[in-house]
Amino acid sequence: MKKRGGVAVQRTGVSTAVRRDVRILMAAQSASTFGSFITRAALPLLAIIGLGISAEEAAIIAGVDLIAATLASQIAGVWIDRLPRRPVMIAADLLRALLLASIPLAAFMTGGVSLLHLILVSAASGACSTAFDIAERSYLAGLVPTPDLRSVLAKVLGIRGAAEFFGFGAAGLLVGSIGGPAAIGVDALTYVASALLLTALRVREPRLPKATTRQSFLVEAEEGLRRTWAIPILRPLIASSAAIGIYFGLFRSAYMIYVVRTLGLSPEVVGFIIASGGIASFAGGLLTERISLALGTGRAISVSLVIVGIGLALVPLAPGASLTGIVLLVAHQFLSDGFETVWEANQGAIRGRVLPDALQGRANAAFEGVSLLGRLTGIVAGGLIGGSAAGSGAALYLGAAASIAAGVVIGLTKLGRVQKISELPRALDRVA
């Protein structure tokens, strides 16, 4: 039995109080994710349709977001291991609300939004989102007993997928009806709702190291990177995070350009197609435990990465704004988003198993930093080769290859042979 403040948590199960807090966290995440996916679709559509930006400028918008997030990740990792994680999540929500609210406010006061404004908001909100994601993952790892962590993560990711379905679905309709700035304003309200829900969390977090035991910021940041890399089973996961980062970077820089300009799809259709990925993520969350038990943990990670890549390769095969094209684009969402959930839940559960509470923030920051650097690499590559229709298609194929290669490599490592997470040493069994 392990104490979470005043609440006892059985190592073999999740207590009623923990289940309550997990449900609240899911509700908060649903609210903010619903809005964030509106912005993920509305902001590039606003820039592409409203400002007529080029592929290079689209890459700049996405790139500054990731540069800010990469820098913020390492800072956030250290502070998340020093501070209670719930206040960090609430602060990140409120800051994102203020930042996004500035876009409709500027549009109302000046009659438009500048590219520079979008870039600055994208960068600052990206940094806040990174801090929130690291804090949330660290909070869950400290809250939920490790035998139950994968199923809880799968449920959280599945709920996020459902929010994605409604968020992206609403994005196309909102952009088409009330315009991009107003659609982004809806997102700002969802972050406020998320912050209010997070105030209802009740289970106390694990005790943090005393202030007297702290070292300098740089020493603690270096310690987090070093100790994370020192765990052999995590190294292939770090590499897969980099590969998936490249995949997402290439996808982010090339997808919207490809489907809007090359295939000629309307915002409403694009919103529907991307929203279908939310259904796949939700299904992936429901099926993660079955898939992982059937294939084994390591093989589930390997197979999932390969299928994610195969899904993205379907996008440049779409022949145009036709039924066949839409079917291929929806198939990509189902394959990639569904199995991304399986990969993410498994690797998150492994990290929760082998890493101590006091290192969760910095370790999650290390993974996030590697992923973000991969995304930045993919965005730069996508911007360089995505200036034409053929270039956008080539960028998408390259992203697919990165994911497939990562899956094949993991299948050949020791991680690929791991059947159950319980085979791995617990954090408490490791030398701190």
C-alpha cells in the first residue's frame, strides 16, 4: 500500500479517490483538447486561406511553435519535479486562454490578424502546452499505480481522441461560418473550463524533494537527461519519439497545404476528415489493452509504429477531391491515429514503471524535447521540399518512412521482445 497524501492507494488497484481524480482530469482534458483541436485546424486554415501564406511561411508558424516548446520543455521538466503539478496545469490553461483570446480581440479591433501575431501566439501557446503535457503525464504517473497505468493512459488518450473528433469536426464548420479568429476564441473558453475543472482534483501528489536537497537548475536538468538515457529499455523509446516527431513535423508542414491546394478540399471537408481520426483514437484507447496483451508490449509498440507510417503513406496516394481520395484520407486517420494511441499508452506506462516520481518531470521533458526536435526537423524538411504539389507529397512519404523505420528497429531490440510491463524493474527497485 502506498500513501498519496491522506489517501491510501493499493498497488494492485486504483482507489475510489484516484478514479474520481482521473475522471476529472479526463473531463478537463476533453474540454481543452476540444478547443485545441479547433485551433490546430483553424489557425493554419486562417493563415492559408485568409493570409494566403506559402509553404515556407506555414513551416515558420509551426517551427516557432516547436522551438518555443523545445526550450520550454527542459525548463518545465525541472520545475515540475520541484513544484506541485496541478497548479502548473491550471496556470498553463489560463495562459493559453489569454493568448488565444488575443486573436479574435485583434481581429475585432483592427479588422484582421497579422502573420507576426499568429507566429507569436503559436510560439507562446506551444510553450504552455508543452508545460501542461509534461505536468499531466507526470501527475498521472504519480497518481495511478503502475499495474493500472497503461489502461488509464489508454482511456485518457481515447477521451482525447473523442475530443479531437468533435474539435476538428467543429473547426471546419466554425471557420466556414464565423471565421478563423472567432473559432480560435472558442478554444480560449475551453481552456478556462479546463482550469476550473482541475481545481476539483483532491488526491494529494507524491511528496517532492525538500528545497534543501535541490541542486542548481542546470545540474538537475543534466541529471534528468543522464538518468533517463542510463535506463537501457528507454533508449529505443527515445529514438521512437524522435522518429514520430519527424513524422508529425513533416505531416504538420505538408498535410494542410496538400489537401487544400493540391486536392482542392474545402475547410468543412478537411475538418470532417481530420475529425475521423478522433474516432480512431477513441477506438485505440478502448483496444490498447487487448492489442498489447495479444501481441506483447514490445511488439505492440513496434507494430503500431509501422501501421502509423503506412497510414500516412496513403495521403499522397489520394487522387483528388473524389470519393476514393476522401476514403484514403479517412483511412490514414483511422490507421495512424488509432495505433498512435497504442504506441503512446505503452511507452507512457513503461516510463511510469521504470522511472521514480522525483524524476518524472525531467524524464518526460527529455522525451518531449527529443520529440519536439524531431518535429522541428520534419517541419524544416517539409518547408524545404513542400513548396510544390509534388514536394508536399514527397514530404508525407518521408514522414511515413520515419515511422515505419522506427517500428522495424524497435522490433529488433530487446524492447521488442518484452511481453509484459511487469517484467521490467520498478522504479523503487532501481538505485536512485
